[in-house]
Amino acid sequence: MSSMEKIKSKLKKSFFIVNKLYYLIIFIFLSIADLSLGFYYFILSVIIYLYKLLKSKIPIEVDRDIEPKTYVYKDIGEKSLKLDLWLPSNDMKYPVVFFCHGGGWISGFRNQPNNVSWCKYLASKNLAVVSIDYRYGYKNTMEDILSDYSDALEYIKKNHEALSIDKDKIVLMGLSAGGHLSLLYSTYYTKTENMERMEGIKGVVAYYAPSDLRDIFKADNKSIFSRFATKKTLKADPEEKEDIYRYYSPITYLSKNMIPCLLVHGKEDQVVPFSSSVKFIQKLKEYNVKYDFLVHKKGEHSFDTRRNDITTVNILEKTARFIRKLVE
């Protein structure tokens, strides 16, 4: 690697670039020069961000016309928590992927475009997909979020006949924070040998998920968002209350009882350290747990919807095959 390439690589991973602080600096300078110009720049930036968010999807188009059905799985005061059920058809009971969105536990929703594209893709593989919403960590606790996750899972098990799903063939899947919830649920209840909670669950798939929440605060992880979101949800600083971070970390409960795992991560992830998945995989090896580990060497956080290369497509297809094999 040339010296110029090294400089570019360091700059790309810098605090300045990772957190897009150059946008803020441009805004400040424009506002100083002309307040209205700064305002228009801000509005334009918001529009571009929303456009990218709404266009975000996995790079595999699905030809089949599949529409979800929406159900309320839980009422909390005046708030109703919902899930979407994606079915290939109504002809049979399908194995189900229990899908949990990301967003640092403080943002995101079940039916935003990237999650919808995942649900359509998995449904095209003759899998039912249940995509859930849950409460956010800025007003609620991690315990609240975990109770929502558990209640949504219990809802589909209890209503499996009406939903046309096979409650004995469930795979947990999540992106980022959703992957963390999926890993935490499965590691905790396999460690404690809670057969009732784990009934019917055949495996877990986690995309770029933190396995140890303390990893988010490592010096080489420069994401302001991930640090803020974690502190906000856990209501604690990792240095002052490390025990809380251990308590809510999936790696804490990993045991020989763990169900088969698929972990997926990009090496260039600047939000959730790639090393967090590597550490989890090493533990899986120690306990002789069945696993697969798919790595995108150039992938950043959310690479599955940001990249349109052959490596990403191959990872998506391998993910579908891993799930199908678990529920055959």
C-alpha cells in the first residue's frame, strides 16, 4: 500500500469522516456567510438523508408480489406495538424468520425500506417472515425492549395456527441492535436451559451485531451515534457500571447449549467493531457450537443495503441457504 493510500485509509476511518463532521463544518461556515444559505443547506442535507433512507434496500430484486399483514402483538397504555407477517402464500404452514430491525435501540421501524426488502427476499425463499417493532431506548430501558422482543415471539407461537406458520421451525434474525437482541435472547435462554422459551427455535442470524457492548467504546471505534445510543439505552457509563454492560452482552451467556449461529460482519464497520463478532466466533469454537461466519472484506455497517457487489449478493444468498437448512 502506497503512502497516499495509507493516508486515505486513515482519513476514511477518522473521527472526522466516520461521524460526518464535515457536514457540520460546512453548515457553520455557510451560516456565518449567510444564515439563509446555511438553512437551505440544512434542509437539502435532510432531504438527501431521507432519500437515501427510503431508497435503501438489499441488492436482490424480488419479482413475486408479496404484501404483509399487520397485527398488534402488545398494547402498552395508548401505544400499540405491531408486527408484519410476510407469507409466500396461504397454502401451508411455513417455517418462520423472526426479524428484528436495527437502529441502535433508539431508532428504526419494522417497515422501513431496507427491512421490507429483507422480508420480501426471505419470503421469496418460501419462508414466513415476522418483522417486529419495539419500544425505543431513549425513553425506555433495555429490559423494556427485551420484554417486547419476548412478547412478540410468544405472540406468534401462541397464534401460529391463525398466522399459518410452523411454531416448531423458527429462526431468530436481526440487524445491528436487532442482531444483538436475537443473540442475547438465544444465549441467555440456552445458558439457563429454559426449554419453554427456546421451544421451536432452530438457530439465529445476526448481521453486524455487538456481542460485547463494551466493544462499542473501544478506542478504534469512533462512532458517536453507537456510543450515545448504547449509553442512552443502558442508562449507564461503561466505566462506571461495567457490570450492566456485561449483563446485557450476549457473549456473557454463551455456552455449549447454544443453537446454531450465523454471524455476518463487514471488516470496515465503523459503528459496531468487526472484532466483536470475531470474539463471539472464537467462543463458539471453544464450546463446539455449530456456526458460520460470513465476512465482507470491504463492508461497512449496513453494507447489505449500501453495496451492490457480487460479494454482498453471495452473502445474502448464503444467509437464505443457512436458514433453509436449519428448518428443513
